[in-house]
Amino acid sequence: MESKKLEALLMAVDLGSFTKAAEVMGYTQSGLTHMMNSLEREVGFTLLERGRGGVRLTKDGERVAPALTARSRRWRPRAARSSA
């Protein structure tokens, strides 16, 4: 599981949109969607509900979000962690 995928997941959830998350992270919306689909295949279940109103975590996504957030924080560079 790549840290960029986790960061993209958390950004999409925070912003409620693949498009907004992609803009902030420097990806295309299509590229970010592919990353999320790949991440969901890796974990074996759907993490995000996608709809006209944006994206949000599924019940399963909510259940694993704390672990994913902790894992993502461990991968952040030390300088980024100290400024957060």
C-alpha cells in the first residue's frame, strides 16, 4: 500500500471531492480515481461512496480510517510532521 494512495484517500475525504483532491495534489481527476480503485482492490473492500454530492467513507472505510491515518502519518517526512 503506497503512501501516496493513502494521502490521496484522506485528501479526497477531507475535501469531499476527487476533483478538488486531484487539483491540490497535482493529479488529474482520472488519475486519482484510478489510485482509489487500486487502493480498494488492495484492501479488498470499498472504502468510498461516490456520488453527485462528492465522496465520503463507507462504513468499512470509517472503521479502518484511524489505522490508515496513522499509517499515512508514519510515512510523512519528518519536517512535514513537525510543522503539522
